[in-house]
Amino acid sequence: MSKTFRLSIPIFLVFFLLGLFSNPSFAKDAQEAKPEIRPASLKKLSYSVADPDQIAAAPGGLMLLRYIAACALRPDQELTATVEGKKYTFPGKLGLAPEWLGAPLSKSGQRWVSACLMAHVNYFGVHVPISVRAAHPNIQATYEPDELKNYPVREAAFYGNLFAPGEELAYVCRAYKNKEESEYLKLRVCSEETDKPPFTRCEFVSTGVCDAVDPSQYEKICQGGDGEQGYFKQCRGGGKQYEEVITVFVQKK
């Protein structure tokens, strides 16, 4: 039997995520939406909390809860919300922060959920199949048969903390890649820098090429990137190192 829980989410995060996501389905190959709110603007929003019923009642709120549940919870857990007397249930999937079932998110849990949500943003609002990989046993347990083989092209790594106001919230580094490797990369542009650095087209903060050397630290932006799974880990952003990193891969096309 699935376990249900109630959770509290900073209201500024609700505003941010409702700006990011507008498509009603979630999976590894989630339908995704163009972001509307710049992370820096979240500093102007109040830090209070919202429960699932409040979120569900907002435009796009049901879809947002679907993303949150799928990122944070295990398959044997679920999130519930009630809107105008109708109950909605959102199953878990990746299990990045299952402790949210009965306690506030730890900082590590906040970062894992943040990385997962960022990885599923699409600037164009189009469906792109993706594989999400990380140094997290629960993610590795969800790999489909032949997923590593079928999704060989590395796009970018996502990390940060969307739950913490007053800091740069969303970081992304791009893999060193040739867009000719996959047509899908042309539809995944959240790591592409704009003429307003360091912000990318999805208003994330670019930290450069994941395995390049950070000239200010004389260290690589991220460690890892080798091995069969090819994910990055221990990525740097804003003077901090993040252990909670999700790397996205796409199919060849």
C-alpha cells in the first residue's frame, strides 16, 4: 500500500516552479515548459509555506505536484491534494528525498529535488525523451533496460537549491558536445548562455563546461563524467560544491 504525506513548500518556490512547468505529465521524458520567472526575482517574494491543497488550487498546480512527487518520492509513496472536494493522487518515482514523507527536507534533499526539477525544464515547451543519471542509488534503480545504451549523448548537469531564498538558485553546466550528435540537443537549450551572462536561456546560472577547469579555483567545474553511466558529480557553483547533481542524456537522432 502506498504511503501518503503532507508537505510544506516555500511559497516563493511555488511561484517559481509554476513559471517553469505548465504541461500536465511527468516522466523521465517529461513534457516541459518555457520558464517565465528569473531566479533572481524570487528574492522579492515572501518566504512562507504552502501545502498541497493550496498549490493544487493554483493554475498549473496539479502538474507541479506531479513533478514534485515524482522527483522526491519512491514508487511506494504518494502525494495527495484536494481541490473543490476532489482528491488527486500523485505517485512517487525517482525517490530522491523519500524522507519528506514525515519530516522537513534536509539540505541534501532540497538540492536533489531542485536538480531533478531543473533537469525537466524545456525552454520550448516540447516533449524530449531524456535519461536522468546521478550518484544516487534510487535514481540508478529506476533505469530502464538498455537506457544507458539508448541515451548516449550527454547534454548538461543541473544542480543548486530552489528552496533557499537569497542565493543564486539554479546552476547548470554544459557537456562538451557537438549538436550534430543529436537533433534532440537543439530542443534542449537550458545550458545555452545568452547575451546576458551568466544566465542561460532558461534563466539558470551557467557555470561553463562541466569538465573544464574553473580558473578561479584551479579545479574542474565538476568531477566524474567517466564510467559507464557518465554522470557528473561534485559540481561547483557560487563558491560552493554540490554533491547533488543530475546529468541529462538524450538519444541520438
